Amino acid sequence: MAERRTAEAPALAGNAEQRLISDPATIEGAPWVRDAWSQLERLVDTGRLPHGLLLHGRMGAPMTALVETLARRLICHQPREGWPCDECSACRQAEQGSFPDISRLADDPAHRDIPVDVIRDLIAGAWFTRYGKVRLVLIERIERLNRSSGNALLKLLEEPPDSMQFLCTVEQIDRLLPTIRSRLQRLRLREPRQSELAEWWRKSLNCTAEDANLLAFADDPSWVEEGELVFDWEAVTGVWVELSNRRGNPLGMIGPWLALPRPMLARWLLRLWAAVARRQAGLEGDLPQALEPAVDQLAKAHDAAQWLAVQTRLVRFAVEAGHPLHPELSVEQLALDLVDPRLARRLEPIV
Ligand SMILES: [Zn+2]
């Protein structure tokens, strides 16, 4: 755990991480972030970086590297070739988490909402600039603001002190309050290609290309532990193949599905189905070899006319997955419907 500042600025709940690491290697290794860095560098060099900057794109280590390195670049006294120097007093303090002129709400999966008290604390601390040059306000995953914390922040966004620099990130921009969104200038990071993601996983985890392909296919950093997916993807995928054979009792096959959190199951099945659809359409994809047999069998077991019915059913399951009631029943119903996707369509009006 990094150091927390306690002296002048109030401590903020959920912002334990105050260290800013300059990380050119991660930025260089993630092409979709490297492109954004080039743009940002030009804006900084020409003095045109918006004071309310909103970086919109996928969260994860590359985005964190981008925000922290940019913050470091802004406070560094003697940047070298565009990167923070790592040697000046500001760089050293930031590296240790003791740079005084920063207020940060780091991304924290445990806090899905940013409470209004946290924003009030942030605002109270944000008016003091001890170092002089710039006051950084970092809010990661800013869509976590709720209505009251958003309104509290809005006052600061509307009339910020001249020295204040907002660096915010957002992943689900449709969840961000429109009033906040309109006060920030958005820079959209492009979506990484699956091959870029795979290469990034391969380098950062030092795993095989095939494992990296699978991780890129899963496309969710929270599913990865020690270089592997946290669930038995072979068993989970196998259930669907078994179901599509239409032999035996479907409810006897779904053990691996019941062992999985439903949102995770829903997303995995949707990814698989997208791969099946690409296969049926004759499109080439970056499908991991290990998934080829399952995707082939699923493609053969369904005709193109069923595509929409299955897709609709999976999306409905994904929506239901957030609902606390009857997790087992909803998985069982999904299995029964997938045996005959047309059934799902017939059931639609009475659900
Ligand atoms: Zn420096």
C-alpha cells in the first residue's frame, strides 16, 4: 500500500494510491495507448492541454500508466524527450507518493460509487497549491460519481482555479452525468485490436502466445490470475457444445455454469457466440486455437436463422445476471432455451 498524505490535505476515502509512476515501457507496449500519448504530448508541448481532460477508453494497467505518466510529465521540471525525467524533486516526490499538489481518486472496484463526502474532501484540499506550478486533480473511472457527488464536483469544474488541472478517466461514458461530461474535454482512446491485446498480455505476463490469445479473447483483466483465466473455460464452453448435441438431460450438464458468477458466464457465452457468428459468416477472426473445435461444433449445430434468437436470449440472460433472485433457475432456463433457441423466442412475450 502506498503512503497517504495526512498533513495538510485531508485524507480521502478510496484514494490510498497517491504515488505517480512514470511508465513509458507500458505505454510503448500498448499501441492503442501509445497513440493517445503522442496526441497528449503534442497538446502539452503546445500548451493546449485542456484543463478538464477526460480520457475515454478501456481501464487497466495501460490506462493507469497513461494517466500517471501524463501527470508526472505535467509536474516534471525538466522532461526529457517528452518523458518525465525521474530525477527532479517533483518527480522524486511523486514517485514516493509525497508530492503535495495532487488530489486523486484512484479506481477502486470496492467503491462503485464516489460518495459526496469524498468529493467535498477533495474540493477542500484542492484549493491549496504548495509547489506552485499546477494542482492535479485525478479522478479515475469518473462515471462512479453519483448525483450528489457529481453536483458537488460540478461547482469546482465550473470555476476552477487557474492552476488546476483535471485528469479524469472514464470507461462507460453513458453512465457519466451529462453535466459533468459537458465540462470536460474528451480524448477517446481507440479500441485495441485482439492481436494487440494478445501481444500485450504475452509480454506483460510472459506467457505463451496461445495463452495470451485466450486471455485477449476473454478480454477482461479481472478474469486473469497468475497468467490464467480464473474459471474453467474448457468445462464452461463444453457445456454449450453438449447442449447443442441435444442428447441427455440439459439440467444434468450445467454444473460448470452454476459454478460461475452469472455476469461472467453471460459475457463468456456472448463472446463465444460472436465467434460462432463470425465463423458462420465466413469471417476470419483471431480465435485462439484451443477454442476452434468448440466454435466449429457450435457453428454446425446452429443455422444462421437462429443467430438472432440465441443472441437475444444471451443478452436477456446478461441483463438478468445483475438480478439477485433465482440464480440457479435462470441458468437452468437458459440451458433449456439454448437447446432449442426458437423456444426462447416463443417464450419472449410472457416473460
Ligand atoms: Zn522530473
